[in-house]
Amino acid sequence: MNLDGYVRVSRVAGRSGEQFISPTDQRQRIETYAQAQGHKVVMVHEDLDQPGSKLARPGFQAAIERVERGESDGIVVAALDRFARSVIDAATALRRLEDAGGVLISVKDSLDTSTPVGKFARTMMLAIAELELDRVRENWSTAQAHAVARGVHVASRTPTGYQKRDDGRLEPDPLAAPAVAEAFRRRGAGAGWGELAHYMNQAKVVGPYGNANWTASVVTRLVKNPVYLGQARSGDHVNNQAHEPIVARAEWEAAQSVNAITVAPAKKGDGALLAGLIRCTGCRYLMKPDKMKNRDGSPLSLYRCRGSSAAGHCESQATILAHLIDPHVE
């Protein structure tokens, strides 16, 4: 087989001892094994000062991608822990290799997934990884349930109008909470999303991401969030008395009423390849798929910056024709 060798060292400087296998040692073990088995090492990829817990390693990804493109029959490593540190990560990468018809060989562990014994070891590895993943999920779900029961807000950002206490619970922000409550009341009375965005800007309320510029879509998400009723939620776990509410139930329901809220259905991008992916170089926000007419009257697809976002007005709005950028992604 034509194989790609893979060499990884988590930290190069100052390392020694029996447990340390230098890049040179790893290369020698890989090449000696391949020669003894009649294989050919066509390329060796190195990731130096890269931890095994990190899957997005340049050399690692390059090796797998070569197998996926059919340029190599598999990957050979000096030891399995050079390939990945955890069983779950190893299984994830192994699935990619197998989907591409590639093999994994570990010299130290006598693992070769092209042999019957190696296939059995692979099956056991995948089964153990699945069990470990289930255990992690179960532990995480239990931790979420306990946190929500205590009233903890399980999220990376604190909702606008609240501030987080040391115990993880929320309490109303004396400056922003009144403005949020007023936004709910105005929406319940029939105010439009643009009007509410203008109000929040005038009130100088800062959003959870530090943005001081409110848009209609951001206000829409705020009004739909049940956290303002005092609810803490994480997945299927809900605590409706987690913290002090900012709005009363009647006010929240009024803002959600059919007559009050009219949200246009989300557009799919009209077949635009990069819809929801391409971003403006000026403001870094998503660009909007659009259409225009060519000189001969034929339709032209393009992407353009929306101009205004939660970060404010874009001073350098980008525009590009779809037929120029799409082929690069294809």
C-alpha cells in the first residue's frame, strides 16, 4: 500500500525520557515498519507543538484529506496516541478514513485495520467510543438538569436586561430591565420591529454581545425569549421560577399574539450557494443573496452587505457577483 506517515509531538522543547518519542524516532519507526511489510511511505505529515486533543491539526487534516482524495491508501503512525488522545476522537477520524476506503496502522500497538485482527480491534474501538460518548452525554444532561433546577442560566451570554450573580442565577439589571419591559409593552400595543429597534437604540441599551446598535431581527429574538418570564432552560430541562421576571405573563403573551407579531418566513437564498455563509470584509456580518439584471436583460445573482447590523453601520459594504465567487467554493 501507498501510505502517508503522520508524526505529532505535543511539545518539542525540553522533552526527554522513555515516554517521549521525537519526530525523528517516529519517522524511523514508521519507515522501518512500512519497509518490512512491503508498504511505501509516499509522504510524511508533521504536527509539532500540537496537542492530541485538538482534531483541527494541519498535518493531521492534510493526511486524512489525501486519503479522501484517493492519493493515499491510509495513514501509518508510530503509536495510536499520536493519531488522537481520546477514543472518541480516534473513532471520529477512523470513520472518515473508512468512509474513504483508507486504513489506519499503528506500529507500537500492532494495529492494522486492513487485517482481520485489526478490523476486530477497530470494531471494539468504535464500540468503546460510542459507550464513552453516551456516558459524556448522560453526565452533561444530568449536570444541565441540576443547574437549571437551581435556577442557573446555562448560556455563554447574559440576556439583555439581566445581570448574572456569582451563583449563576440572573437578576434584573436596574438600567436595562426597564427598557426591555417597555419594548414588550410597545410590541403588545402593536409597535413594529423597526420602531422597537429605534427605541432600544435611543435608550442606549447594550446587547449581550456588547453591541449598541439594535436591528429588527435582534429585537424579534429578544421579544420571543421566555427568559423574561423568569424561565431558565437548557435542552429539555426547564425551570419557570428560576429568577425574577422582567415582564408579566400578560405582557409577554400580548407581545407574542398573532396580531402583534408578523414574521416573514425565512428565505432559503433562492438557490444561492453561499447563502448564510459568505461574510462582508467590512463588518464581518453575513451578506444577503440578491439579484439584478445584466446589460442584456438576463438575471444576475450576487451577494451584498446589508449595510446595517447589530454592530452598527458598515463603512465598507462588500458586493460580489455569484458567478465570480461560487466556483471557488465548488
